[in-house]
Amino acid sequence: MGRVRQKECDRCHILSKVLYRVQLDSSQQWWFICLQCWQQVSDNNPYYVYGGTWKARKRR
Ligand SMILES: [Zn+2]
């Protein structure tokens, strides 16, 4: 108990408690990226698709 689950950003490989599930390019591959990367890739990106948010906390 008390251990925080974290996931690694697929783009910059920083551990984060919240990641955004997005498509970044024409490959239609899903990425899990951190807030910083999300701001970068969502800006002026015609391939950007938002697919939800991953959070470390479990659903109840
Ligand atoms: Zn990142």
C-alpha cells in the first residue's frame, strides 16, 4: 500500500502519474504521453487524435 503506480511516457520516457492516450501521426498507433509532450504534439498537428487519459489511481 502507498506505492504510487507510474507509467513511462512513450515519447520522452519520463515517469508520470497521468498520461494522455493519443495518435500523433499517420501510422494510427496509440501513444501514452505526458502532459508536456501532449502540449507539443497536439499543437498544429493534423494527425492528432485524443483517445482518453490514463491515471495511476484505480477506478472505484
Ligand atoms: Zn513525455
